[in-house]
Amino acid sequence: MQLIITDAWLAKSRTLNLSGLQLVAAFVLSAFVLMLLTLGLYHWVFLKGAREGWPIIGSLVKLVVKDDFDQRDRMLRENLDVMARRLGDMQAKLTQLESLGERVSGLAGVAAPAVKMPSGSGGALIGSRALSLEDVQSVMADIERLQVQRTESLTGLESVLFDLKMKRILIPTQKPVIQSDVGSAFGWRIDPMSGRSALHTGLDFPALPGTPVLAAAGGVVVVQEFHPEYGHMIEIDHGNQLITRYAHSSKVLVKMGDLVKRGQKIAEVGTSGRSTGPHLHFEVWVRGVVQDPQKFLLAGQNIAAPQVAALGPNPAKKPDTSPTRPSQ
């Protein structure tokens, strides 16, 4: 393509020869420059009109801004609605958790810690008016406070349940000889060897020699010895100054210092020591005072928290391994 440029003032003319590719490049460059000029002019006129409040420009700006605000408000409203539904679900679940905690506390036999529910629970998120961001934030803060309180109360309940479990484990409610019933009960009786009235300080379980003797509760073996009257004897300390004694065994399977579990085989029935026949003599001592073991065994699994402190008046006295009246 050939372009002829004429200059009338100088009476000269110039000729430009452009190929097809050069012509397309020149056209594109011109269009790009024109577009930049147009955008610059539009931007300048629009900003100037918006600042100075030109009638048409000002109305257009207000319309654009209002549409933008409406869109943002609509998006915020949708997000708040979603958050409100989720918070409603969280409130319902926390209410169920609160009820569960109360039921568990009731089953455990302990008072459930008081937990203040959020002021908006039970319908705070369902109302005739739309929730604001402040409303949602307030409900979230209430739920967070409830979560902290519920966590603290459940932690306390866990501690109480653990203590109850440990007390059950350490209270002698396990029958020491499964295959035998009580032959001679706790209390005053005629001593079969002396013929005189004497206090029988435990329970006798007649059984064949070699019958397993079980630990009535978990604890630590504090005595394992041969006593001239009790024969092969074991004492287990269960804590809180509570001790059980097992006498007249033919064979002992534990030693002093051993940690034993509830129901663990610790010995075998025999007739060692001062005895008229094969049996296990079983005693329970609380704070140095001998107790009737039958009340512990009868309690069985239903015992929750025995008041050990009320069972004996002498907290300083330790069980004597040489009583004046050993059992038979």
C-alpha cells in the first residue's frame, strides 16, 4: 500500500510504502492509543463529575454505589443466615450434651454442676426479625462460655467418677472363696478349741485344701508371714487405713510389697496355724478396729462410697498380728 503525504505550506509531498503487515500493525497501534485516550478521558470526566456533583454523573455514581452496597448486604445477609443455622445446631447439640451430663451425674449419684445456659438458648436464632452481625457474635460468645463451663463440669464429673471407681476397686467386696459359704460368722461364740466364749474376729469359709483364695479388693501386700496362730497369713493394705487379712492358708502365692488386683488368686485354702480343719479365715480392719466382713461382702457391686471414717473410732491403732483370741 502506498500513502502520499502532501505539505501545502512547504509545497512538498512524501510517499510512504506500507506492506500489509505494517498496515495491520499501524491500525492496531492506533486503535490501542485511541482506547487509552478514551479511557483516560472517561475516567477524568467521571471522577470530576462525581467530586463536583454533576447532575448526570452524580446520579450514576449513586446508582453504582447503591447497587454495590445492596450486593454486599445481600451476601452478608446470606452468610449470617448460614451462620445462624449452624449456631442453632450448635445450641441444640450443647443442650443435648447438658442433658446427657445431668443423666450421667444422676447415674453416678453425684450432683451435676450448675451450668448457666446462654440467654438466647431455646429459640434465640429463630425469630421474626433478621439477625444482625452483633446478634450472631453475642450468641457465639454465649456458646463459647457454655462450652467452657460444660468442659469444666464434665472434667469435675470425670474426677468424681474416677474416685468412685477407685473406691469400688479398693473396697473389699469380692468374696475371697467363691466355692464356699460362710461357716462361722463374725461375733461372739464358743471357741471350738478352748470351749470358752470368745470374739470371732472374722468370717470362716470352709473349703477343700488347695481351693483358691482371692483378694477381696486391690491393694498392696503389707504382711506375708507364718503366724503361730494364723498360720500362713497375708495382709493387704487397700488405702485409707483399710486392711484385709487372710489366714490358715496351705500355700501363699504373693509376697510383701506385691501389688494385687481385685479377685486375684493370692493363696490356697489350708489348715495351718491354730485351726480345726481346712478353711479360710477372713478379716477386715478399718483404722485399727476389726469390722464384720459380711457387711462389705453383702454390699457387693452396689457399694458406691462407703463411709470408712464412720466405721472405727481409733484411727491410730494398727491391726495386731498377735490378737489374744485368734480365729479357728
